[in-house]
Amino acid sequence: MVVLATVIIPVFNAEKFIYKCLDSVIKQTYSNIEIIVVDDGSTDNSAEIIRKIGDRRVNLLNKKNKGVSNARNEGLKHVKGEVVVFVDADDYLEPQYIETMVKAMEISNSDIAICGYNTVNEEGKVIDTFPLNDKRIAPIREGFLSHEECIVGILQHNSMASSLWNKLFRTSILKQIAFNEELYIGEDLVFLAEYLKKSNVIYFVENRLYNHLLNSSGAMKSMAGKCVFDKKWISEWRAICLFEDLYRSITSKRYRNNLNCKKVIISNKILTKARKCGYWDNECSSMKRYLTKSRMQILLNPNISIKLKTKDAMIR
């Protein structure tokens, strides 16, 4: 029996990218797919572009704007496929993406399949890739992964990615969890951590099958703009803390170094902006306490750059 694969694409004001994204899904070499596009209250021409696609496999759901987590939860309610792919509306797939991933999952009998990817700019130029040859990052080869290898990989920069977009999931497990709609940044990381807790077999495919756009207008990119602090940014700190709670059983030095590196990057990013904008609350104090309490471990952590170790937000 040919497995039905469901593709879920949340869309919010993506008129510039959505046609290329959907076109790459429709032209997959694996044709037994259903495509659920959730328009999260777009105010541009995204919905009109989607309607004009004219492919019977595309199911457009319209809803009020409640964020990407709510949009994905809505999409999951309508899934008919045995496996699910999440695609961001500004990204696009290589033609063999779904076929390769479904075959890998079937052959390995895995609960999740993960593939390599390209990071591209708006002109389509590849500016980064994974897997890559970098001595700072432990090599990941095609085949089965342990849970610890996977968890470390999704924490590392330029590694497996803490996102959902280069991964194939089993619907039977997805139905047991839901996206945390109170997280506006880092929701992927928490969802992925919860999914992996319920997974027995993890398989990695080296092929770079997914193209992820480095979008200059992303949620955290806007931190560099006007000096107005958005409390939603703090949810990224909540996300990494929830992730840490889920994996307290992993105690290896490699895992702790990667986790603390991620926590330092997130807390410095948020606290730097909070100070600049004159904003402070209890969660900012919590981040500051973490940096102060962990200062020695941070200074000795080989994963953290010298620049970050001496950053103003950490040492004041």
C-alpha cells in the first residue's frame, strides 16, 4: 500500500513566496499527497494566489490570525495521511524530498526521518548547508541516530535544526501532542522535543532535500529594528527551559555544553534588547540569574564564543 503523506503549510502574508513553495510541493516525484494550507488571517494576496493554484490535492483552510502554533494545530485536525511533513510558506522542496523521506522511514521503520538542507537567500543562492564539513560540529552520517545524538544535533547551530521543516513525522505520534500556543518563538523546539520523547527509532538522510529561506523579516530579526520590546520574544527563553525540563535525564558533557550555549545565546539576545528598550520583568531577572550563576561554566564552555562570553548582558 502506498503511504499517504500530508503536507501542512501555515501561511501568514506570504504572497511573495507562497507560489514557489506550493509549486515545489505539487511537483514532488511522490504524488500520493494531500496539502493542507492554513491561512492564518493573511491581509495580503496569499489566499488568492493559493486558490489559483488549481490542484485538487490542495485544501485551503482560512482562520483568524492566532499565530503559527494555532495554525499548525488546526492543520493537524484535518490530517488524513499516515505521515506528515511541515513546510514553511517561504521555503521550497527539492523534487525528491517526500519520496526519499517516505522510503527512508519505511526501510528503517523509524518514527521520525530527518534530512539535510540548504539555507538560501531570497535570490535562491545557497549560503549554508547541512551536513557540512566543520571540525567544530560532530559529524552526522546517514543512518540510525541515538536520542542523545539527535538532541545534541538539534541544539547545535548549523546542525540538524530545531525546526520541523526538514523532518517527516508519523501521524499516530503527532496525534498525541499539540503545539504550545503560548509560545511565539521556540514552539518548534518544544514540539520536537515532545515528539522525540515518544519516538523509538530516529533515522537521518544525508541528502539536502529542503531549502530554507533566511528571511530578513523573521520574528527575531525585527529585534534589530525599532526600540519597542515585544514580550512575545521572551517565549524563546520559556521554550529552551521547557526543553531542558524534558531532557534532564541526559547528563553528558557534550549535551550540557550545547544546551548552555543555546541558553546563553537566547538570554543575551533578549536581555540586550530589553536593556536597550528599558524593559525588565521577572523573566528577564531569571535569565540574568542564570547567566550570573553559570558564569564559570560559560567561561569554560568551548561551544561559546569569546565575544559572547564577554557580552555586556552576561557580565553586568
